[in-house]
Amino acid sequence: MARSRLLVTFLFLLSPCVGQERGGTDPRGVLPIVGEILGKAGVSGSLEYWGSCRLPSGHDVPPVSYPANDSGSAVEVLRMFFSTDHWMRVTPEPNGQIRMIETDVPNDLLNVTISHLSFKPTEMPGGPQNALDLVLSAPEVKAYRKEHNIGPFSDLWIAPGDSSTKQRVSGDLYNVTVRQGLDYVLQFYPGFWIYENCAHSVTKSGRDVDLSFYPAARPHIK
């Protein structure tokens, strides 16, 4: 099947980096498979974990182990896929979303409450990453990051627009958490948002947090 071929294509990227206890796996061999599993099931979700942020790309994901038998629900397949990561828990939400969360990853930033989020499709660039960056640009989020030394530190969050899609996030949200804001984006862009926590170097306190988006693969039409 297509997913098996995808595994072979990226198999050489799945090995974790030597000497790193958490994360360390190249995301190019993992994220497409997660996106395909979610796309086949027609659901979205989130991937939340501790990473190392030491690969050349600056991003990495937890170790995985592709199951010999990939039959079953998306939750069952993802549980087998992340079975190598002893901290990872894969759970379904009542709304159908699937959470892939390591039990010890700090969720304080995701629980910050934002008084008002306004997605104005005529004023903001397209693409899900820009919508996520709008959430991160909320004053409450910036203040919390500064107070708790959560990097990276930059006032420039909005990335260049994605002209390849006409889809735009729209609407206003009031008194929502960062998590709820990120989930709202998934209503317009099916896929999963990624919340990677990385400890600073020994010379700095605090941690870095990277939030990004990966699309769910569209099911193949026979």
C-alpha cells in the first residue's frame, strides 16, 4: 500500500541521533506517515512532545516503530507507530480529534487564555502556519513567554503568505486557550499542529517551543 511505500522511502531517516535521550528522529520520515494515517481516517489532531532541536533542520520528532500490521483504527495504528516512545499517549477526543501527547511535556503555554482572537481573511496571509502564528502573536502569549523565558524570542511571527491556497481562517474567538485557538485552525486546514518543547543549552535557563502545522493527506480516490 501507499503508506508502506512511503515507509521504505523514508526508512533511512527514522534513526534517532546518537546520544540524545528525547526526540532526535528526522521529521521527514515521520510526519508524512502521521498525516496519511489521519487523512485516511478523515480526522485532525495534535502532536506534543519533548524534542532536542539539534538536527540540521532545527526540528526533530520522537522515535517511531512502524507496525507489521497496520489494520485497525487511526488511534490503534498511531499507538503502534509511537510504541517506541514510552512517554507517548494517543487518545481520541469526543470531537474526533486525535491527541498524540507525551505525558511529561509541559502544557502551560497551551493553557494560556487569550481574550480575543480575530482572524480576518482579507487582512492576513493565507496558509495554516500564518493562522498559528496569529495565535502566538496574542499579547497574553507574548507576555507569558517573556515571563517564563520560553523562546525563541522574536516580535516577527507572521511568515510569508501561502499563495497556493485560497482557504483562509475567519471568525472571532473570545476567552480561549492557545490550544483551543490552534484547534480552531484545524477546522479550516485538516491536519495536525505540532508542539515541540526543547530545553535551552546549559548556559541558559527556560526552554524553546516550536509550533508548526502539517497537513493530513487526502485519501486516494479509486
